[in-house]
Amino acid sequence: MVFLPCTSSFSLGAPGIHDVRARLDHAVSHGFKGIELFFGDLEHIAKEMPGGLSNFTLMQAAHVVKYYCTRNGLKIVNLQPFCQYEGLLNRGDHAVKVQQAQFWFRLVHILGTDLIHITSNFLEHSSLTSKWETIVGDMIELADLGLQEIPIVRFAYESLAWGTFVNTWESAWDVVRRVDRQNFGLCLDTFNIAAKVWADPTASSGILPAGGENLRASMIRLADTMDPSKLFFVQVADAQKIDPPLPKTHSVFIDEQRYLMNWSRDARLFPHEERRGGYLPVMDILKVIICQLGYQGWISLELFSKTTALTNSSVPRDHAQRGIEAWKKIVQELRLEEA
């Protein structure tokens, strides 16, 4: 089995604080083969161009990033994240999102990738429908538009642990199965899987009472039911144990979903960073995905953290080094074959 390491451009530093070229340079020099391109990086480049942010300058920004990646031998794996799309009650808003998606088609063609990463919708319940036929129908509409493109545009759908209605890999997989299009598949993220069924950042232990049992059952279902050909890529991330945990009476705790979102955005870690407080069963999940399900392909070392917004010029280098060290440990532990 062959595997390739990539990371998100955002994982190496925040747009507007750390120049994207420096981040891409460090990704290459440290051994990453690909990059998940954060749309915010295109927006930042476009804002700095004459005339400011527009569809035209976004396309020019895509050309700039594509040139830079090609020159450095770095593959753009996907453009991400396309979000807040499926299940909108306001169908006028839905039409606007479809138009945005069609513009993203132009961007991915320029970038030389065929993959758009979609995250599950986490808007308030009042803005969304829980009707599965609408959620699936919206995705079918998107997939069919992608099939009309030359080359075809693919979509990798990820369930966020704080998603409003799609917040487990099982619910995202159900959507993928119902959409039933060759260009519509899944993204699995170790953090989002563990955060939903195993972890409890409000508990002193950091673990749900039935966390171990929940995860084992979930991994058995994953290995038994998922079609690996529909798994388009995998993201691997750990998270810091909150110590002491914030009580549910704390002002930042709105509800379970939003708390998981804040935890994800502020305190993720690369795998094998236990000395920094990492504690999620990342490798247990990844072993099932690779050794039992049989996935092979891109594996993204993903990080969302307050550290990406630090102004130190060393952030891109430090994060790239941390990420590739995590990758080397994964390769050694699972005896992976690198391309």
C-alpha cells in the first residue's frame, strides 16, 4: 500500500500573519508531498491585488499559488473548506451557495486539483432542515454539476463533530451512499471521530463514560460497512486534554456542539504529541482505516490551534517540523510504504 503525506496550508500558519509562500516552502523542505489549500489563503492574496477582493483576483491568486506549488513540486490535494451548504431552509441562500460552488470549479481547475473538501453544516437548527431527502438532494445537485465539468470535479464530505445534523462518520457515509455518484465520497478525520464518540473535554478524565465501548463499536461498523473506494482522503489530528476542564456552566459553553468546535479550533495537535497534552486514540482509529478498511492514498497531518496565529516568524517552520515528525512516527508504527 502506498501513502503520501500532506498538510493544510492553514496548519502551518494563519493567512495575513504568515506568508503563504513561506508556509509552502517549509511544507516542501520538510518532506510533505501535498497541500490542502485553505480558501482563506486565496482570499488574502486576492485582497492584496489591485482592485481588491473579487472573483477575478481570486482566480489570479489561484494562478499564483499553482505556479508556486508547481515550481516546488508540491501537489495541491484539494481546495477547502466549502461549508454551510446542505440543508438550508432559505432556498435563495442555497442558490447562492450553488453559484459559489460553480466558481470554486473554476478555481480547482486553475489549481490543478479535482477535489473540493466539504464540511457538514453547523448553522443553527433554525436555519436548516433535518429532512434527509433535502440534505441528500442538495449533495446530488452538487455532485451532478461536478460531473458536467471537464475534468470532473470530485467532493470529499466530512462530518464535523459539531455538525447540526451530520456529526458522525456514519451519518456522512449514509449521505454518500444515498448520493451514489462516482465523484462524491468521504473524508475521515480522526479528531472528529474521537471527539464525537470517545472524548469529553468537560470531564476531568477527558473521556466519555462509555467512550472505549463507543469507539470499538464505531470502528467495527467502519471496517464492516464502508467502501474504501469512496474514501477520498484522510485527516489525522489529535487534541490537547483540557486541564482543568471547563465546566458546562462556563460562559464559553453554549452547548455540546459549539464546545467541540471551540476545542477543535484552539487545541488540536499533531499525532504522537502526547508531551504537548495529546490523548485521543488517534492511532487506534488510523489502524482501522488503513489495516482493516484498506485505505491508501493521501494522509493529511492537520492542525487547528491558537499557535497558528502567533506572530513569530518561526511558526511555519516549527509546525512543518512537528507535522513531518508525526508522519515519520506513523510510517514507522504502521510500516507504511511511502510513494
